Amino acid sequence: MKKPLTVLIVEDDPEMRLVLKRVLAEVGGVEVVGEAADGATALALFERLAPRAVFIDVVLPEKDGVTLAREIFARNPWTYLVFITAYDRYREEAFAVYACDYLVKPFNLDRLRQTVERLVRFATRAGEGLRPAPLRPAEGSAGLRLFRCGSRAAVLPLKDIIFITREGRHTVVHYVGGVLKTDENLGALAAELAGYPFVRTHKGFLVNLEMVREINPCGRDTYELVLAHTKKRALMTREKFRELEALLAVGKRPWKE
């Protein structure tokens, strides 16, 4: 049995919360795990409930929706963020946080249903562990790297690293066979490993392109990466996707050697 898409609703209008819950219930495959009427409560609920998707109003008491979205993204960049607001002027800020969608009230309920159905499909695909053909063949060993983890240290072959990201206050390395948390800064690691196959595909992700198996649209300016050896997903900006697409089309390696 497939797990439902867990959703947190953040909306200060109780009538709008009811509308959202009704539409979510109609789509199916969705479970509303929490509701909040202000940004501060919403962040606390997000940390406790870890929902897969968050529907966010922009204008909220205590903490506005864009600030809330940034804080949610910093804690878990895999969260699907959908803005629902009466104001169109925050659209660019919303998509800068890699929102999946931005709906302006009053919106057509069918439009909302389409968004929810799309998120359910994304979540289902992420849980299936897809393994399509590789984007490029792997090219052997890329050396070793020591990662410090508090008083301990771990040594990994760079070729086995799938991607590196931020999760809460930690930098987390996902590699073939496991996961480790390191005290090292993601930006510093990105600078050290810059160059093929390691690419900063997104501000929250450093990805080994040899591990990419599929690139799927996820929002207006974002792509979701299906990766080898993990069911986790990374993100890629439209800018990086276009750069990768252009370079691969002419048979060159992406970025510098």
C-alpha cells in the first residue's frame, strides 16, 4: 500500500483551510497531518510532523509565508512548497524558494486539484526507486575524501558519493551504502569539489552527475533528480538544467574538468 502524501496547511483564514482540506480529500492519496494559522506555529508543526508538502499563505501573523518557506527549505529541501495567496506580487520571491506552484485567490478549484494530483504523482515516483538508463557511463575512481563527523572521521571514495545536501543544521553526505553527517560546510565542499562530476545543481544540493538517472520537472524553475542507489531526490535549477542540456548535446563534459 502506497504511503499518502502528507500535507501541512498554513492559512489564517479558517474558511480557506476548509476548502483546501475538502479538495485534498477529494483527490485521494493525501493526508492532512496538521493546520496552522500563523508562521511560528507552522514551523513548529513542520519540525514535529515532517510533512511531505506544505500549502502556505503569504500574509501570515508572526512570520510571513516566504520567510516560513525559506526556513522549511533549510530544514528539508525535499519539501513540496505550494503558495496560496491573494497577492500576485510575491510570485518571484516564492519561486526563488523553489516553490512547486503559486496560486492566486480566488483560484479555480480544478487548478488546485491539478496541483495536488501532480504532487501525489511526484511523491509516488520518488517512492518507487526508479532506475532508468544512466545519463552518462561512470568513469572509474575519483580518489578518496575524509569527512569529519564530530570526534570521528569517515573516508569515502568520491565516486561513491551520490549527493551532498543540508538537512537542518547538518551537512549530509548520501553515498552508495549509507548516509553520514559532517561538520563541514556545504559551500566549502562545493568549492573544493567543483568540476565534473560534482555540480552545485541548486543552492541546497551538490550532486555527482554520474549518479543522475532521470531529470523531471518539479515546479516552474526546478527539476527533481532521480538518482542511482537511493530513493532520495535532489533538485536542479532551470539554469543548471539548460547548461547541462546544451553541453551534453554537443558531446562535451559539463562544467570544467
